[in-house]
Amino acid sequence: MQPTQTVTIKELRDNLAQLIEEVAIAGKQIEITKFGKKKAVLVPVAKGKRANKKYVDFSKLPAFGMWKDRKDIQDSAKWVSDLRRRESTRSYER
């Protein structure tokens, strides 16, 4: 990676598109300062690496399949449709 370039917030505001291209294409790191103090760093996105995402196997969770024995929810799409229809029907009786 190339040496870090330092820019002020005003320079960043005035040249944002160009600086982002330099970071994304040239792989530069840009340090952003405010009143001479470092506030942030622009760095390119790592390519080819998975962002620290973990795969979750939902079938292993304790709640998965907890309604599998209910007879009224065997067809989940029909059950949700019926539920929505009942909830959307207004009742004017008191």
C-alpha cells in the first residue's frame, strides 16, 4: 500500500469524488484532519475477503421448527394469508 496522504476536511469536501477514486482505484490511504488533528482515514475496501460475516445455520437454533406439530400451520402461506385477511377486516360491532 502507498504512503498515507493527508488532507483537511475542507480539501476533502472540495475534492471528495477525486479522493474516493484515488482510494478505490489506486489503493491510497487518505488521512483526514481537522485543525491539524487526525479525525478519520479513508481506506480501500478489501477485495476477495469475506467481511467478518458468520454463517448461521438456522436449523440448529432451538426455535427452528417449534410449530412443526401444529395442524393449523401446515401450509404457512395459507395460514399467513388467512391471518392477514382476518386482521384487515374491520369489525363495527360493539
